[in-house]
Amino acid sequence: MFPLLRSACRRSLTAVLLSTAVAWGTPVATEAAVAPAPVSTVRAAADTYITLDPAEGRAGSRVGVHGYGFGNCHTYPSPSTLRPGPTPEPTPARIEVTWDGDTAPSIVTADDQGMFETDVTAPSDAAPDTYAVNARCTVDSKVKATARFTVTAEPAPAPALALDPAQGPARTAVTVTGSGFENCVADGGSAGQSGGTVTLAWDGDPLSPGAPGDLTVADGAFTADVSVPPDAQATHHQVTAVCDGNGQLTAQADFTVTDAPEPPVGLAVTLHPTSLPVGGGTVTVSGSGFNCSQVDLLWDGEPAGTVDTADDGTFEAQLTVPSDVAEDPYTVRGQCATQPDVAAEAVLTVTGTAPVPPATPTPPTPPPTTPPTPPPTTPPPPTPPTPTPPTPNPNPNPEHTDGGVPAGLVVGASLFGVALLAAVGAAFLSRGHRGPRWVRAHITSRLRPAPAATEVTQPPDDGPPARTVRLEPHPDPGDQTVEEEDDT
């Protein structure tokens, strides 16, 4: 009986616990323990779609793709990175747009309205048929859309490149013409529109056109003027044109570099005159046989101007020879502006010596300045000569002197001279004093108050002075009369 009772009680307890669990409900987890799941509105499949512009065309066409309804293509934050606070906003996820399963998709993202724009290119070798263009969200495979593009039976014109000329030496001017680039359009444009750009290359290296800037395609064609590189070898070279926005649109053409051509018959440059003296001047340059519109003139390798040619290939120009050139022959060259190898040369000879520069004038020499003559000074009184004692005659012979002169003649002459001097001195000493009449006739004086002084002294030939005139001032005595009386 007890086993049956225990079994009945166990069953009753289990039923009670189950009823309690159903009535109480499941336990509620805390807000921090469980992260809220991302909530988004799932749109109907018809809301997500793409359109193609154009929807058909030739192989190689560029197709614009416009997507709509891709607002659910977002990347949500991972629950493990959530923190307390506002839930971060989801970020747009990548959308891959492919041409019929191509492995090289175009990657875009949708904007806030769930729209996007991009483009794909129909393969240039695509056969006429209908092909799928797919757009798929990379984080949600359910968000996708497909559109159809029909490749028409008319094949797209193959891009082509033409060179004019197709051969020539280095530095040859070449005109490059491209065609069949209708699908080379600017970013965001549709097939048949203008605005695409093309890059030219010479054996893979960029080849700059004659005018700066990119080469723009207009109605599927373009034209450019280029020059063969100066270091190009004499062989075949490849010129390539590639659409910048569509690498599948490309065209090639070959150019053959040859050695420098022989000047055509009749190509010549003449000078008049053919020589000039040093100092410069003007020379007339004439040319013929130039089958180009313009000719560049060069003086000894340096540019000297450009001249237009006539219809018959002739020209005439004036060339100014620099004034500082030295005596030497110089080359005058005429060459086509667009084909430098089409050229002819002539030689101009500069003769003579360089002109002598004018001499610098010498400033005039100032006249010599004569120093002023100093006033005459009163010479000092002569010093009486010192008498020289007679030199004894060493010759003991009284009859002869040293020079062989007789001694008697010398002694006689000496005695005569002594006698003569004695007579003159006696006559001079014997003269009396001058009288008053002689004084009035020869002496004029004006007395002033001053101490007495001896003004005139007459020295004799030797010894003390013989005569002295003394001037002594006195008060004016008035009129004085001097009478001479005879003693008899």
C-alpha cells in the first residue's frame, strides 16, 4: 500500500510544479545580460531592382546600372561589441554589380534612400544574346536584383588607329587619328556620349601630344599631333591608344623609324652676301624646295626666327648677324618647323678683325705753376779776403821759375803793381771833404722824431770806416740860411 501511495504523491507533486511553471511564466533576463536584436523592416522582393542604360547595344558597349531599394544592405554592430548606451547606427554594406557572373565586379554602396549608380561594360567579344547584370548585397544575399542586357547582332566598330606618316626618322611629326571609340565616355556617361579621354603610348611609354592636356573623344574619334622620340631606333615601334575609362577600348598602329632621308632635289638655302666683316650686319636668306608651311632659321645651331613659305616651297627672310661674332665661318640652317630633318644649310664667313674700341680721352694737363719769387734779401757785407802768404820758390836757381819764366820778369811786374796801388790810394786819401753845395745837390732828407743813428758808412778797402753820415733829428728851427764865406 505504501509503494502505491508514494507513487501517487510523486505524480501529484510533478503535476503541481508543472502547473506553477506555466502560470508563473519563463524567467526574465536582465537588460544588461541580453543584447537587443537588430530590428529592420524587411521589404518585399519587388521593392529591390536595378535598371540599365541602355538596355541593349553592341558588344563592347558601356552600360549604366541604377539600383533602387537597397536600404536593407547594412552592416550591424556585433552584440559582443555593444556597450551600455545608445545603439550605434548601421553602416552601408558593399554591393557587387557583375556582368553575367563576371569575376571582376564593380563595388558600390547605397545612399540613405537605398539607391546607387555604377556601370559595367559588355565584353567586346560578346555574341548577340541576352545577358544578366546582377547586383547583390555582400552581407545579405537576399537583397539582390537582376536586369537583362541584350547584345545586338550589329557588331560594334573595332577601335582603330591611323598614323600619318607611318614611317620616318626620329623627331618626325606624326598625326594620330583614332576611330571606333564611341563607347569611350566620361565617368557616369552613357554610350554614344562625348567626353571620354584617351592616352597615347610609344612602345608602352606615355607619348605626349603636340598640345597639352588629355585627348578628348568626340563622336567616337580623336586627333593628335605627336613627334617621334629623338632616341628612337631604326626599327618598328607600336603606338597605342587606350580609353582612360574603359581599358578594353584600345587600338594599336605600327610606326617604322628610318634613317635620316636624303634632302629632296631642289632643297637649298642661299645667302646674299656670303661674307661680312666683323661688326655684324644683315644677310638675305633665300630657300627653295621646302614642302612645308613654315621654316625655322638657325644661326650656328641657335634659333634665329621662323618664316612662312610660298606655295612653291620658297621663302626669303632677313637675318641679322650679331655684332659680337668673331672672325670665323658660321652655318645658317633652314628646316621645316614640323619636320626638322627636311633642311638645307649655307655658310656665312665673317672676315676681318674686331673693331678697335675708341680710346678714352686723356684729360688736359694743367699748366705748370711757377712758385712766387721770394723778395730779394740784402746780401751780407763781404768778408775781407784772407791774405795768402807767398809760397817759397823751391827752385834755387834765381834765373828761372818752375815754369821756366825768368825771375826778373816776375819781380819787376810785382813791383810795378805795388807802385800803382800806392799811387791810387794816395790820391783817394788826399781828397778833401765835400762842401755844402755838393751836399745840397746830392742829399735830401726829412727828419722825424727818432733817436740818432748812423745810416751810411763808407768803409775803406781795409781798416776802420773813413766817412760816416749821422742823422740826428732836432725840433724844427724854422727857415735856415747857410752862407759860404771866404776867408780872404
